[in-house]
Amino acid sequence: MSVTVRAARPSDVNAVFELISSLADYERLLHEVEATPEQVAEALFGETPRVFCDLAEIDGEIVGFGLWFYTFSTFRGKHGLYLEDLFVKPEHRGLGVGRILLGHLAARCLAENLGRLEWSVLDWNEPAIAFYRSMGATLMNGWTMCRLDGSALAALGGMAAPSLGAAVGARI
């Protein structure tokens, strides 16, 4: 058995979407999936992709993925990577696929002189927490993720919209 990692291609969109759905199901969040395969295709392969996807294969079968994007640390003065999703199909867990996917991203960080690789994990997901700790990951106690979406995002964004004027979508 040999695990290979490669960048996702446009022809992989349905497989990526299936992995996203499987992850959401595992995390008990399938009811929150609003994305469509078309949106995933646009995000990964549109004119200006801002998110990237690596696929793990065993004997040509896609068995897992890592979906990531670049971040920036003002304290370090360097970019980093944020791993949005990491998922390995249940029947392929315990074979080192997750470690290989994370290792691939860590190698990218080193090759590109990036400052760090970060991700979040649900607090109830003890198997994932143990897996991440086994690789030397530090769980960032004292940091709480914040999120604006839906009506709260619209309300706050609506307050700033007049000041943005023509600059929306342009570099300011």
C-alpha cells in the first residue's frame, strides 16, 4: 500500500464535495452544508482561487483530503497555512493517511518559508485531538475562535458599506 498526495484537479470536484459532506456528517454538521459542487469548483479552480486542496490516494482511489489557504501573522511577519478541513475516509484510517497529508502541508510550509500551520478541532473530537497531539501540535488554550455570519455579518458589513463605496472588490 502506497499513499500519494497530489493537488486536486477540476475533474476531482465531485470527490472533494463528497469528502466535505462525509466530514460534515462525521462532525454532526451535515445539516449546515450549504455549499454545492459548483461553488467548490469555483473556489478551487475559478479565476482567482483563494483556497487549495490536496488529495490523498491509495492505489488511485481518493481516500482523504486537506483543504487549506494562506494566512498572515503580523507578529511573525510571515505567511502561514490554515488547514480548513482534514478528512480521511473511515475505512482508511490508521494507515498514516492523515499524517501524510499533514506532513505534506508541513513540508510546503518549510519550502515556502512560512511561519506556521494552524487548524481547529472540535473539543469533543478526542480521536483527532490525540492524533494531533501525537504529532506535536499545541492546542491553543486561551484562544477562542470568533465568527460573524448570517444576519450579524450583514448588519456589521452594512454599517461599513457606505464608507467603502467604489473600493469594494478593489485593493485599498
